[in-house]
Amino acid sequence: MQLEQIQNFEGKYPKQVWHLFLTEMWERFSFYGMRGMLTVFMVKELFFNDQEANLKYGAIQAFVYAFTFVGGLFADKILGFKKSLFWGGALMIVGSFILAVSPHEFFFIGISVTVIGTGFFKPNISTMVGALYKDNDDRRDAGFGLFYTGINVGALLGGFLCVWVGKSYSWNLAFSLAGFVMIIGLITFYFTKKHLGPIGDSPLKELSSKKRKTRELLVFAGSLICIPLILIMIKNTAYTDMFMYIIGPATIIYLVYEMTKLTKIEVYRLLAALFFIFFSIVFWAFFEQSGGSLSLFALNNLHGTVLHIPIDPNVLNNTANSVFVIAFSALIGLLWIWLAKRKSEPNTMIKFGFGFLFLALAFYIFYATRFFADENGVTSLDIFTVAYLVITLGELCLSPIGLSIMTKLAPKHLWGVMMGMWFLASAYGQYAAGILGAGMANPDENATNTEKLISYTNGYYQLAIYALIAGVVVIALSPLIKKLMGGVK
Ligand code: GLN
């Protein structure tokens, strides 16, 4: 199939988006299944204390997203997106089965293999979605919106099933479930990849096959060598701090080097992309309270019913976001298409700005839960759920749009790198989220529930203010960034 044919599709979505949707759905099942098990497993089975488990969790999450930069870079330069995806998926399968064999003995080895695998998989599948569209196709954001639904169907199923199987039956089984599901993901990609035509093929087609193979083998070997290094860094979280200090500036230096080879317009566009990346760090640092402080808030300060239906507040905290993404993502995608037809679709900056305004409102609602607390410091899960709805609307204005804009602003040979940088911002967001969450927690170990409620909600109030400021700044700067974007919307 030719690229022209793919990009000239009729209707709202190209059919390949559905194939990538399914592949990514299974990968996210495996990823969020694993993510959901990490802290519980470390505390219950490896007997880590809460603080240690949280720090290790933060380190693992930060590494997962940080390696997407490396995966994106090597996909651009050597492997191509398709091969990267197979290599990453294969490593994720191996990592899951290492964990399945003996999670207690091989926990950190299995996780390290999975980290590298995700790095090669995650940015490159998102980039292929972007490649299905011509430069000025208005339907691109909607396509990413749909793809984002796939992410969350997988996240919901995996986050729920793996943790449930692990806690109630067997951890070995739960980790192998993550591995099996990833096999389904790769099989799905194998049988549908022919419809992608040249998208994701090797960037080194002009080299002789021997030279190309040697380079590919070097990448494979290099990534295997990284596994023990990651192992060491995860085991010692001080090294994680060091890694985080180095990787960000290093990627910026690399990007500046790439910029020297580009035209002025291309450089301006990359600067605009960096602006989005910077603000996304702030967004994720607040948003990712969900895995940290909000889950502790759910543990201590919430009633166990929504609309009179009993539900564990932690289960709600883990699943509400995905459920709301599934419910609203396609709708918002169609809203963008509808507005585009009427020539009144807001540009990416304004959508980003709205993302922050929703974020601010959501944290204001998290703060406002304190006004509904009883004398034991326990408050309404209904209101907490409304805050999740609002935060998800914010996410939908920013996260799928961010994926989309990376593929619009970067020249083709830097797509993988820029997608990697987008996810690297998530790595920093995760890292900062832990620090913010720790700062909000009441330091007194014997604090009452009411005292805990007060200190967390004070923190949420602060976050609401900062998110509001960020939203106003983004919207105010939109004319300037629009200029840098040079015609890209
Ligand atoms: N929930 C989305 C995903 O898993 C976005 C995650 C992120 O970028 N932090 O892809």
C-alpha cells in the first residue's frame, strides 16, 4: 500500500488507527497491569516500607518514560518504528515472564527488562498514528483521541485484572497475564502491519543490507547492556536523581545540535514543541497525584459509596480516570472535527490552556471536599469522583493533542525523538509528582484523619492556584507561540 493511498482515506478515521488502537490497548493492559502491581507487591511481598516502595515506584515510572527518548531516537535513526515496536514488545514479554517465573527472586531484573521494552514500544506506536495523516489534515487530533481511548481501555482492564489476580490468586499468574496479553498485542501488530505500507520502515534503506543489519544488531546489543545499568539505578534511588538531572539537559543539547542542521522555520517549530513539552511537565506533576497523594487520600479520607453504590475508594481512584477517558475521548474528538468544519476549532495552545483550567477546577474540587467532611475527617466520594471527571476533561485537552502536535511540529526524521521528549516530560512529571505529594503529606505519623484531610486539601488548593496561573500564561502566550508554529495549527 502506498503512503498516498493511506493518507487519502475517506471518513473520520483511517482504518489503520483501529489496528494501532488494538495493539496499543494490549500493550497498555500489560503496562498498567504491571504498574498497578508494583507498590502492592513491594509492600506485601518484598516487605518494603511505604516510603521505600513509593520512591522505587517513582524511580521505575520515571525510567519507563525516560527511556522512550532513547527508543524514539534509535527508531528514527536505525530501526524504524515497526522494528522498534517488535523489539520493545519482545522485551516486555520477556520481562513479564521473568517476573512470572519467580517475582520475589527476579523482581528488579524483570522490571528493568520491561523498562527498556516500553522505551522502544511506546513512543513509536504513537508516532505511527501521526504518520497516517497528511500535514494539514484536520482529522489528526480526532485520530489521536480515538487512539487515546484504546490506551485507556487497556489501562482499565489491565489495572483491574492484574491487581485482582495478583492479590487474590497468584502473583506469578498476574505477571504472566501481562506477558500473554503483550503477545496478543504483537500478534495483532504482526497481522495488521501490512496496511501501514511504508510507514515505520527502516530509515536506512539506502544502505546495503549487511551494513543495516550490523547497525540494528548494535542497537539490540546496546539496549541489552542497559538492562543491568537500569537495575543498579532502580535499586539505588539516589542514582535515579542523578539520572534525572542529566538526561533532560542532555536531550536538550542533542536537540540543539539537530537544530543546527535545520531551516529557521523548522527550528521555530521545534521551539514551539519545547514550549508544549515544558508545560506538559507541569501538567503531569499535578495530574500524577492520582497514583500518589490522591491514593493515600482515598485510603483515609473518603466514604465508600458513589451515588449510594458501594465501591472501594482506592478502586475508584484507580479506575475513574480511564472510565471517563473512554466515555468522553471520542466525543471530544468529534467536537474538534465539528468545530473544524465550522472553522472555529480552537488552536492547540488554547486547547492546552483549557487543559490547565480544567486541572485548576479539578484541584479546587479536591480541595472543596473538605467542606463535606464529617467529624472523623471522612468526606464525599461523589464529589471526589466529580473532580476526576473534570481532571479527565483537562487531560483530554492536553495529552492526545500533545501527541498529535509533536508529529505536526517536528520534521519527519525527528518524529521519534520528539515523541520521546514528549514522554520524557511525563518522566519528569512523575518525578516531580512524588516530590509534591511528599511535601503535602502531614509529617506527623500519628496525625488524625482530619489533620491529614487538612494538609492534603491545603496542598490541592495550592495546586489549583498554580494550574490556574499556568492556564492563563499559556493562553496569554498563544499569539507568540502561534507565530513560532509557522502555520501549524
Ligand atoms: N495515560 C497515557 C498513556 O498511558 C498518558 C501517560 C503519560 O504521558 N503520562 O499513554
